[in-house]
Amino acid sequence: MTDYQTRNAETIDRWVEEGWEWGKPIEHETYLDAVNGKWDVLLTPTVPVPHNWFGALKGKKILGLASGGGQQIPIFAALGADATVLDLSDRQLASERLVADREGYDVTIVKADMTKPLPFPDRAFDLIFHPVSDCYIEEIAPLYRECARVLRQGGVFLGGFDNGINYIVNGDETAIENEMPFNPLKNEAQMRRLEEDDCGIQFSHFFGETVSALLKAGFTLTDIYDDYNGEGRLDRLRIPTFFAIRAVKY
């Protein structure tokens, strides 16, 4: 099998071509609104990140980790941040370049695999913005150690996460179906389901695993909120399926 990260990048490239929600770059008007102080960004499907999670962004060095698509990084650039985006999807990175060229700001665009050491020096960033994406990697602890390494002392990590419930249920969310943890590299039935549904290669990571990995990497949690799918039966039942965390490297 092609390594799963390459398969995921190819899958996301195809999703973007098909009009994937998280691959549509912002419009010019949205960028201008941000320049004028009217903005919001998402770590999870529906709940905007509180502005006080960021603090002042002007002049801050921000890493958008697996944050390609031209949705969040342009906002940070409009607010005066020195922005870098890392992603493995060519199409997502192309969207970043499209918005930057259209609006005339500088952005550092890096194609890299977040399962490998991050290609940045120690203490390079003031803030990391990491929307839901660790569901596409098998081992999360090495990534969060790398995040701690590339953040300065007092730097902020903002992350969005799937809490694992989406991986328990069947496709129409009417029954508990899957053995946990959800790991298609170790479970052939789960791999077949992902292939049938064109979902790329995904993995469950429960709340405890995620928080433990961040704490052991040297982060202190300062805030958290829940979010929902935004559609489907779990959403209608108001069952939280995502959460976002603010953490600081002290």
C-alpha cells in the first residue's frame, strides 16, 4: 500500500477539486472585513474560536499546521501576523498561494508531512493554529512534542480535535458499530469502510489520548470547548463530536 499520508494528500486534493467545504479559499470581501477588524476562524466545524484565545496578532509568528485551504491563514495575515502554513495537499497549498497573490501579502508555504519532524528551528513561532486533522495520522504524541519544540516559551497552541464518537457509529449514525480504537492499518474491515466511503485513511483519538499527549509534550491547558458535526443525526441529538483546546508552553 502507498504510505497512508500520501494517500490522504491525494484524497484531499480530489475533495478540493470536487468542492470540499474545507478547501474553498475565502473571498476578497472576507479578507477586507478582517483587515477592518471583522473576522472569525474555525478549529472545529461550527463554533468560532474566541478572539481572546489569540491575543494581539500583529507581528506574531503563526504556524498554520495542516491548515491549508486559504481560509484561516489569510485572516491572520490581514491582522498583521507573520504567517507560515504547512500542509501535505498540493491543492490546499495552491489555495493559500491564490489568496496571498490576490491580496498581496507574504506567506511562507511549506509542503511537509506532519508525521515527520517539523522543518522549523526550535522556538520559531509564537502561535500554532491546528484545525481538526490529527484524525489523519496514527500517532499523535510525536507531533505534539514537535509543536512544543517549535513554539517559543509562552507560545500558544490552538487545536481542534475529533473526540472519537464519529468513529464508533455506522454511516447514518443510527447504531454503534466499530471496535475501538479505529485504526484501518490494523483492521481490514475498517479499511474497507473508509475506501467504500472515500474517506481517506483516518484514525480515532479519544479525548484522554489527546490531552495526555499535549500535557506530556509540556503544554498547560488554559481553555476548552465542545462542538458538533454541523449536520446528521448526532448533530440533531446535540451530541458533541469535536472539541477545541487552548494550551500554552510554559
